[in-house]
Amino acid sequence: GAGELSKLRRVANAIGLRTSSAGDLHQPVMSITEDLSRTLAEEHLAYLRERAPAALRVVDKMPHNFELIGLVGLLFPNARIIHCRRDAIDNCVSCFVLNFSEGHSYNTDLKTLGLYYREYDRLMQHWNKVFPGLIFENRYETLVEDQEAQSRRLIDYLGLPWDDACLRFFDRDGSVNTPSRWQVRQPIYKSSVKRWKNYENEIQPLIQSLGDLAEI
């Protein structure tokens, strides 16, 4: 894994696909010619080779890559996209209690966080329609219920041979510099499933803004 890489976002910004822009994205999208897409793909692959020169495959787990799946599909039609999902309320509560950077200011208000999650969910539904069968949904609750079965499904989707070491992800060296760094050092546990119920009275604004996405 290469960690959370910002390169893809910089590529999107450079060709006018800025998420902060309220303008029409039609022109930037139409400007992506076959030659340009090939050049952008080659430049990005060169960047990845610098980051991990010995790797046959590279994992970029930047959370906001979900906004750029269209660009990924255009530049890398053979890419594998893993969509990590979790109970919507649990997911939002985890975001709310973490001290993210200013770029994630949506997580500081429960109502705003719920509305942001709804927009994320709507966008993912769109990508699944645009790229049917391309995106593998890795549901957290399914994984913790039967780690091996779900892991085997994931490895099969990636077209890789199974290795029992996949079940011992926590037993390896290497630095981790993301909020999940302490979690990847221990085996999978179930205690975080429906953890939001411990705060149910305090998070009503979140539950209400999630609407039908809240699994009560």
C-alpha cells in the first residue's frame, strides 16, 4: 500500500475537475482527449513507480478518491476499485470523533455530516451505474462476521491467488500514518458494530439528516 495519495486530486484539479467549483464540468470533461488521457495515465504510473518501485500493484486509500472514480475509470480501465462501506451512523460517528484537517470540515457538525454522507452515497450509486460490476463493495459488518469468506471474495475480485497471510494483516512491519494506524496492528474485532447506540440520544441531528440511510 502507498497510503493516502493526493496525486490523483492534483491531476483532476489540473484539468479543471475541481470539486470546489460550482461551474459546468462539461467543458473540462470534453477536453480530455485520448492522447491527454494516455499522457496523464503514464505520468501517474511513473509517480506510483517512484513511490513503490518494487510493487506489482499499488493501493491508494485516499478517502476522497470516491469523488474521482470517473477519472480513474477513464485513465485506468483495468483498475480495481474497492468501496469500503459501513453502517452509515457508525461511519459518521467515527468521522465525528476524529480530529480531521480543515479539508474535512463537514465532520464537525452532526447535521452537516449526515447530509455530506447522503451526497457521498448518491455519488457512489451514480458510479455503480456508470461502471456496472467494476466496483467491489467491501462491507465492514460482513468482513467482521466472516473475515476469511469476505477476504477470499475480495482476493478473487482482484484476480490474485489466495494467501493465508491475508488473515494476519496485523502481523507485519511498516509505518502507518493515518487515523486507523492503531487498528491495523490488531486482529479484526466486532465491538465497533452498532457502536453508535452508545450515543443515540446525543446524535439525533445526525440520524435525522441521514434519513433512510440510517439503519436503526
